[in-house]
Amino acid sequence: MVHAAASLVTNTAGEPLLITSSFIDLTEIHRAQSALAVSERRYRRIVETAQEGVWMIDADSRTTFANCKMGEILGRQPDEMLGMHLFEFMDEDGRKIAEDNLERRRQGISEQHEFKFQRKDGAFVWALLGTNPIHDDNGAYCGALAMVTDITERKRTEAALAHYATELEQSNQDLEQFAYVASHDLQEPLRMVASYVQLLARQYQGKLDAEADQYIGYAVDGAKRMQRLIQDLLTLSRISTRPQTMRNIDCETVLAEALKNLQIVIEDSGASLTHAPLPVVYADQGQLVQLFQNLIGNALKFHGDTPPQVHIEAELEPGDGAVEPPHWLFRISDNGIGIDPQYFDRIFEIFQRLHNRDEYSGTGIGLAICRRIVERHGGHIGVISTPGHGATFFFTLPVNVTNALNDCDSDRRG
Amino acid sequence: MHSTTVILIVEDNPGDVNLLRRALSGVRSVSLFVVNDGAAAIEFLRHEGEYGGAPRPNLLLLDLSLPKMDGHQVLAVVKGDPSLKSIPVVILSGSNAPNDISRAYALNANCYIAKPIDLDDYDRVIKAFEQFWLQIAQLPGSETE
């Protein structure tokens, strides 16, 4: 394409002297204009279809551009936003913050920050802004550009979570308070009953018959049992309300401590204990000792005619890669009286006993404590057994952090 | 030792006061005083109000659950007062909660004893207390400051 121009040159008398003509090849210019139009369409499309709001202001903080999404976020038409001052889109508190933010832009700072805007309908909207100052060719500040994302929903969720956390904290404190009351106020009357019934027995020794002695025995026994129950309830509640001190714990040490505590029982029952090498886990040591002690204690207690044989082992389970992380599966097996499958779940509940007091002692809370400890560590607990052929209690515990990294490495190498 | 050891018992439960008196009844040269709440304990120690002529105790037997001012608070006041802190304080409480125990020692209790539920055990414990604190241990004198 060509642009042609011609002009007539005349002398002072008006007589034509010559004709000048010029021809400009427009092909390149047209090609450049086409390319520019294409480029402009491309960028316009990006801005108009973006899921983020795009907002530009000039040096006086007046809107020079807003895309559809930006209008949507603020509840306005993009056109009506043109020329409007930044401060018109927020409340009084917002203006103070925005003034500081503008100053940072003038200083050339680009940054990402949260801000609470006010929509045309008066409602507030929380936004995440990625802002950049704009400079002219001389480097002077001439406005700012922001990419804006509506995060109101996210803020709402955060607030709800914080609220629940406070409620849980309050609930825990209430539980702790209740446990304290139980510890003091329930035990005192119990002591009075037990002590004074025994005092009566002493004072009237020989003056009361055998039946009276038996009655006194029942009364005192009842009081002592009640005290043990209260102690157990307290132990159970403390597992939930006390903070855990989580560290990498060597289960060999835990086992040793539990066995030391059970020494008398082990000797009296003539038990034999074996175990496979035990791993290091990420757990609360005190609770872990309690867990091992309760389970091994049970294995020793519920034996049949033969002396108890108890075996403790652990194996690493890889997890399913999505929800279930890798964990250690512990097994404590015995050759005792076993458990009827219909009771497999019930035994982990508070005060559930399967035998009367003459057969086997206990308050029926040991396994409830075990379950609470395991679940607080994010694991689960259960039992497999055939009546008359012993039982295997199993539970899972989280892998310790270093172990997890080592396993990752060995996977890569292997 | 002194001619008479003065023990101040701070206990609100009459049943417990009685058990304590019975368990200590065989001990010679001991004078027992009883107050029933924490505020009265402080008044006794400072010779205030009705306790103007009260003797200075050689030892304090302090329960934790008391009306008006609980045992931990009494302990804090006694051990925080330069003129009172030298008096040995033995906590005798129905609670064996680890929190109660550690808090008592943090407030400088000299000793913590949990009252057993069984009467025979209780008598044994009080006997052991008496043997250690009243026979073996030396207690600070009755002279003030």
C-alpha cells in the first residue's frame, strides 16, 4: 500500500512551474499497526478475563483503569470507577492505612498486603493486593498498579477457626477445673467415711460380732474403690487437658521403665517377657510409659493356668501416601485367657469390665486410658483375640521426623 | 529441744482435726492449736484480732482446701513474710495431684504429705511425721524474729 501526495509549485505570477509528488510505502507501517493491534487485543483479553482485579491509579490516586473483576469485587461498574479517588473505596480507618501504603508506593516499594475495602453497597470485602508503583520515563512516580484477589471467604474461615480454638481452650480449662474439684472435694468425704468406719471398728473391737466386721469391711472397701476410681478418672482427664511434651523417644527406654514399674507383678506371676527391637517414635514419654505399662500389665494379669508369656514388637507401615502418614504398628501379645470378639470395642470404654472383682482386680479404666493416649498421638488401638488362646493388642504411633526423612532418602537410593 | 513444741493446725474439717488429735495424742510436750480457715491462720501468726496473745508456733500443719484463703495462699503469705518464713510448714492435704504438690514446693513448703484413705496408713504417716519433725529434726525457736 502506498500513500501518494502531489503539489503544484507556481511562480509569483501564478504560472505553474513544476509538480512535486511523493510516495510513501505504507506496507511496513500497516504491518506494525496490525501487530500492535493483535498485541493489544491479547493483553486486553488477559486483563479482562483475569480472575484477579486489575486496578490502576494516577499520581493523585485517582482511578485510571479497572477491569471487570475489580468492579465485581467492589460492587461497581468499571466505568463509574474511572476518576474516583482511592479513598472513596474504604472507611475512615482504611484511609489512614491507605495513606501509609500510598507513601510506600511513592517511595518505589512493591509489595503484597491485605486490605479491607468498602463496596458500593456498604459491605466490607477483604482483599489481597499485589501492588507496584508506576514511573514515567524520568523515573518520577506517576501512579500505581494493583492485582487484587477477594479473600473475604478465607478471612471468615480463619475467624471461625480462631473462635473454635478459643472455645476448645475454654472447654479444656473447664475440664481441668472439674478434675481439680474431683481431686479435692470428692476425696475428702470418702476419707471421712473410710477412716471413721475403721475408727469405729477399732474402738468397738471385740464388742461387735463377725457380721458387723464384715459390714465394716464392705464399707471401707467401697470407699477405697471409689478413691481408685476418682484417681483413674483424673488420670484419664489429664491426658486430654495436659499439654504433651512431644520428643523423639526411644521405645526401648520406655519399655524398660514400664517393666521396672511392673517388676513385682512380673516376679509374682513367673512371667517371661520377650521383645523385638523397638523403634524411636515422636511422642510424649510419660504417656508412652503409661500406655506400655497398662497393656503389659493387662497381659500379665489376665493369665490362665500357665505363667504369662508376653511378646512386644513393632513394624513400620508405609501409609497410603495421601491421608495416612507412615507409622509404627506395635503389637503386645500374650498367652492368657483371651477376649470374646463381641467385646473387642467395649473393653476400651470407661469402667467396662468383663470379669467380677473376685476374679480379676481393676477399675476398668486402663484400656480407656490407653485409647485416649494413642488417639491423642494421632494413632488408633485395637485387639485381636480368640477366647482361651491369648490376645494381641495393637496400636499405631507416628514415625519420628528424622526416621521419615531417612526413609525418604532410602527410597530414593533404593 | 524446747519445753513445749507449739504446732498450729490449719484445717477446716472437724473430722480431720479429730483424726489428727487422736494420732498425736500420745506425743508428749506438744501443744496443739487449731484454726479453721486461712485468714484466721494469718491472724494467729500475726497476733491480730482475737489472737493477740497467741504463741508463736514452732511448726505449721497446713491443709490446702480451706475457706476464705486456701492453703497455697497461706503458704505464700507465710513464706513471703520475713518475720514468719522461718516457721517450717508441713502441708497435710487430701490431694495427691502433681499440680498441688509442685505448687506447694514452689512456694517453699518444707514438706508435703498426702493424707491416706486407710486409717492404719494414716496413723503410720502421722507417726512418721511426729518421729521426724518432732523428735529427729530441730525446729526454730519460739523467740520472735
